Amino acid sequence: MRPVFLIGYMGCGKTTLGQELARHMGLRCIDLDEFIEGQQGQSIVSIFNRVGEASFRSLETRALQQVAALSDVVIACGGGTPCHSGNIDLMNAAGTTVWLTTPPERIAARLLLPEHKAKRPKICNLPPQQVLPMVKRELAEREVFYRQAQLHFDSTDIETAQATQRTARRLARLLTP
């Protein structure tokens, strides 16, 4: 099976849903940020701080090219991955792209959870009241890229393990003939 690329804004559930979708479909899940961290030997926040966003995006594109060549995988991409270096075209050519949509208010609430906030370079030092406006602004900027996905799928309901399983089953039905 060609790769399934989950795209969307940070906090929309790409990793959470990707892991459950892969388990349900008998595939492997690759979180692109974790893949990059493994290659670089440091966290995404550290990489961002060390080399800046432009250099990080180059690393991300190279990592994406590597995982796009694999089969039988679900790839949870970073929120900005499809917005740089023609990456959305690469993903659409290599496999199936799925834009996970979630309301900005739900995204902001997820991002403000301590375990999420600490590992997000763009929000780790941002005051809580600035997160929702940033989410809305960046969603509007990135929508032109996200809309190029082959499937659009609502990932709002993944707050519990049971809800995530139900959501993964729904998505799996859309992905299998």
C-alpha cells in the first residue's frame, strides 16, 4: 500500500490518529518529527533553536523524501510540512494525503496541555492568551496547502481512546477500497 500522509495544523491529532489508524490497518506509523529527532539526535525545539526554521524545513523535506519512498506506512507530518518546498506535491504523488480538520478552539485547547506545549517550538514560550489567535492566523495562511490534500477528514473527536478508535475505523474505511 502506498503511504498515507496525515497533514493539518499542530494539535489536530495527526500522531494520535495516525498511530491508531496504522494499528487498525496493520501498517507502521512514522511521526515525521520523531523521525527527524532520531536522525538529528535532538528535539524539534532544539533543532529549531539551533538552526532556525529555514534550515529545519530543509531537514524536514529530506526526511519526507525518505519516508515517502516507503510502503505500508501512515506518516504523521508536521503542521508546516505541506507548506514548504513543494512537499504537498511530493506527498500527493507518492501516496494518499489526508487533511485532518479540527476547530481552532479545540486545537488551541490541546496545544495548551503541558505535555504538548513544551515540545512545540512556536508556542513553548507563548503566553496562553496568544495561542488561539496564532492558531487562527496560521490556519488561514496554511489552508491553501492543506486544501490540496486528496481527502479532508474531521479529527475533532479523538479525546478518548474509544473515540480515537472509532475515528480511525471511519478513516480506514475511506482509505480502503
